[in-house]
Amino acid sequence: MNPLLSWARRRRMADDTWERHLIVSELAGNPAVVLDVGGVAGDLEAFLPDSRVTSLNVGEEKADIHFDGRRIPFDDNSFDAAVSLDVLEHLPPTDRAGHVAELRRVARGRVIVCCPLGSPEHVVAERELAEWYRRLTGSGHRFLEEHLVTGLPTEEELRQIARSASGFDLRFQGDFRAVNELFRKAALTRRRPSPRNVASYARARLTARHQPALGDRSNPHTNRAFLISR
């Protein structure tokens, strides 16, 4: 992907999407070939322009290859790095460790998994956000509704996955309150594009404070967790 297309694609992303792709690309380093499980074709490539990125997804998502969501259709050690951005929270808890194991199987190098962290505060906030979105639009938001069904991965659950997979570190990032507020402004602008709403959303995007730094400890308002192979 040429630099201009990469820049344009990054600029179109929501801040939270941009942030997690940036973090994952920096953690991945400079791999020659990368598998992006659950990704949209071209998104991660915009952050890794020198890598050959293969996106793998389910259903009708815009990906290079589609699969059944369980066994990754590649041989062992096929990729320098394998990543999974915001997939775990859409899987039943019983399938999450298996997803990480599949990533480990096809990667000869680093594995990176990120997902929203299911603290009690985050769970309550997402439930309120899903209800607000239903009132605003008259229908549910696909991803928020799936989160309510499958549940956000908790810290203890992620630590158990890290222990069972072995060789993984757990890190934390961001504040879900800022992310949710920007989501509300974006949804309100799309639904009711008045000059006031458009200006409010534009101002919020321009002044948003990005938080790409990872920490060793979570807090009640942590937005996202990262499982990173050593």
C-alpha cells in the first residue's frame, strides 16, 4: 500500500480503531508476513506498509479470506506474526483459549491479541451504551449486542488464557469513558447531522487525547487488554 493510501485509510478510522491498530503494528515490529484474524482487508496494512498482511474473517466482512471462525485454514508456522484485534469478545468464553491457541499454531513469531476489558464498570457502561443506541436508532448496534450476549473478557479470564497458552504477557490501555463518549457523538451526528452535532463531534475528534501507552495494571476504567507473546 502506497503512503498516500495508507494515510487516507488511517484518517478514515474511528479514533479507537486507529489506536488499537497503531499499538498492534508497533508491537508486531517489522514482520514480512502477517495474519490479521478478524480484520478488515487493508486496515492493518495501512500501519504495516512493508508487510504482506492477510486478513481472515467470518461471514460477509471485507477480508482477503473467509473461514468458519474456528480452525485457521493455514499450516503451522505460516506467518511471522499473527494478530487478533477485538475478536475475543465476540466468541463464547469456551472458545477463547482455542482462538489464542490457533494464533500460536500458525505464527512462528509474535502473537498479539487485544480486546475490551470486562471490568464490572465497563460491563455496566456498555450495557448503558447499547440501550442508548437502541433508543437513538430504533435498533441494536451489532457489536454492542454481541458483547452483551458473549460477555467482555475479564482480567482473570485473560490471565488464565495467558497461563494456559504460556509465554504471554498481559497489558492494559486506555479509558473506556473517553471512547464511549466519542462513540455517542459519532452516532448522534450520523443520526441527527445538525450543525451543532457535527461541530461537537468534529471538535471532540480534533481534541481527543490518544492513549497508546500500555501499562502493567488495570483500573476500573481500563478500555482494552493486550495479550502479547514473548
